Amino acid sequence: MDAFSQLTPQQKQQVMQQAQNEANQQVMQNMMDTMSSSCFDKCAGTSGDKLDSREQACMAMCQDRFLDVRAQVTEALQRRQNSM
């Protein structure tokens, strides 16, 4: 017998919820890493070691778009969790 099969239904639900939360956190961390990398690649030019005002504005708009998507993903994940 494995340890999971010996848990009560409530304990199983808690384990599954924790696993889902950890998976959601990983998805969000990956999205933030992708945002940083993608926005920097898209917006940063060759102006040296600092972003100029155009690059800063590009970074801000790019990050805003990613954060909007993140909010939509979070909402979808919560709906999926609540339907379990």
C-alpha cells in the first residue's frame, strides 16, 4: 500500500490542493521569467547599460500586457481549482 491510499478523503483533498497550488506557483514564476526575458529582448536596444525613455516605456507596456494575461490565467486557474 502506498501512503496516499492510507489518507482520509479530507487529507487527500488537502494534498491535492497543495500540489495544485505549487503547480500554479510554478506556472506564475515561469510566466514572470518569460515576461522579463521577452520584454527585455523586445525593448532593450544598444543604448548602453541604461534603458532610455523609449525603452522604459516599451518595457512598461510589455509588462502591463503580461500582467493582464497573468490576471486572466490566475482567474482561469482559480475557476479550475474551484471546480475540483
